[in-house]
Amino acid sequence: MTEKKIKGLMEKYLNGTITKKEESLLEQFDGRLLSKNHKEVFKDERHRKQIERQLSQNISRPNKRISFPKWTKIAASITLMTGLAYFVHKGTKVEEKVEPIVEMTNTTEWGQKLNLTLADGTQIRLNSGSTITYPDRFEGDVREVELQGEAFFDVAKNPDKPFVIKSGEVLTTVLGTSFNINTYPDSQQIAVTVATGKVKVASHENEIHLGPNEQGVFDKKTKTISKKMTDIATFLNWKDGIIHFEDTSLAKVAESLERWYGVTFIFEKESLGDCHITANFNNELLPAVLESIVYAKKGLRYEFLENNKILIKGRCTD
């Protein structure tokens, strides 16, 4: 039966001029069509029976009510409701488009920091020299992101969907809390420091649970995780623009300043790296920081070189 003839029979059916013979032809065709494509018409068996019941009770033509005792006649009515579009598109099934999840990646250069808000409302402060990868929306039972570097997380609460941060060999799992993760590739440790709430830190070998002012440290060499009490403010100063050094070697100070300002330090003598410094800087420019250091250590001097390099020279005196 051609498409044109089928449409003609449908029009006659709708305006009430169809003959018994023509109605029988339409029913036979529609029965075969529905049998072949019932999965595309009905959601499930319950839906099929519901439509059958409704049609047998409610379908009418201009001058008389039609009650169909047979399923093939009910099938004909279903085709009249959905079949025109079916024939126009020649059986093409129209599916709802589902947008794929997009993986997002943000990277900060040395000397840069970045604030992010994820799709679930979680807020992140990304430190310099760091990379975070996350989906544009969270689906499934877990909210998972991947971090390299350092970041502070204020996780949106969702008891039914844990938030998981993958940092190399370590997984940090929370339901809703705030904490800091330090996982720079050149460091021998991964440190998780909790500000509020509770956090689970796990590796392949073991796991620990952390509360406020507790820090978990994963040693990349021994594959062990240790736990200790700590002053959370010390580890969160960076997100507020504060640099704090407490009896810290100049070598470690230089590493921090390199990340903070995007520069490279060169020591005229390696022994200068053993000089120790205690200082606190609040959103200071690099020249002000250097001037403060050489003021405290009278024998030290510095010189700006090309390509953002700084030479530390002189001698260390307390």
C-alpha cells in the first residue's frame, strides 16, 4: 500500500466517509505496522494497556461513537494520532538529544590564582601552577574532579552524592566541607588539611578520616598516610594573599616566591639556601618582599636579571 493511499484512507476515517472495506484495509495495515514498531509507540506494556483502555472508551467520529472490541482497531486509532508524522518521515525514529558531558580544564601559571564555581555550587580557589579537571555538570552517584597542584575547596553539601578529588594515588572524599589539598608534582608528599567538616583520604594501601584542624599526609615514596593536628590558618593563608614563613630556609622561601610571583631564583652560592627566615607578607609586591628579606638579613643582596630571574648573592647574617 502506497503512502498516498494510506493518507487517503486516514482522511476518510477522520471525516467519517470511510467504507467498511477501506476501514478493514487500514486496520490490517496498521496492525502490521504497530506489531513491527510497538516499542517506538509505547513506553512499556502498562502504557500500551492504558492507551488501549482510553481509546476504547473515548474515540469518536463526527456522527457516532465507535467502540473497538479488537486491538487492531485500537491500533488504527493510535496510528491516526501518531502515524501521519510516521509516514511523513518514513519511519524515522526521533530521539531526544542528550548533550554529552564536557570535561573542563583550568590551569594557572606561576604567579596566578583562580576562583571557580562548579555546577553543583562547589567553590574552588586554585593556587598558582595548578591544574583542575572537572565535568560541566555532575551525573551519577559521585561528583569527581582531578587536581594537580594546590586548591582550597568549599564543597556544596549533598549527602547522596559524595565529592571526590583525585590527586595522583590519593582519593579525597567528602559530602560537604572545606579543606585544602597540596599535591604539586615536584613534592614528595600530598597534604590534605581540613578547615570544616570531615574528609576521607585514601590510597590503594590504607585510608584515614580527618576532622577540623587535622592534616593527612601521603608519602609518595613509602605509600603511607599519616595524620596530625595542625594550625589550619597556616595552610590557608595563600588563598587570602598572605605569605607566611616561620623559621623557613631561604631555599624553601625561594620555591614559594617562585610559585607566588612567577619568577626564578638563582643562588650565587648554594649555601645561601640554608639561611633561615621568619616573615609575614600580606598581598605585597615582590620588590617589597625582597627588600624586607635583605633588611632582615643584612648580608644578603638581590639583582633582577633577564627573563624574570633574580640573583641572590652576598652572605647570610642574622
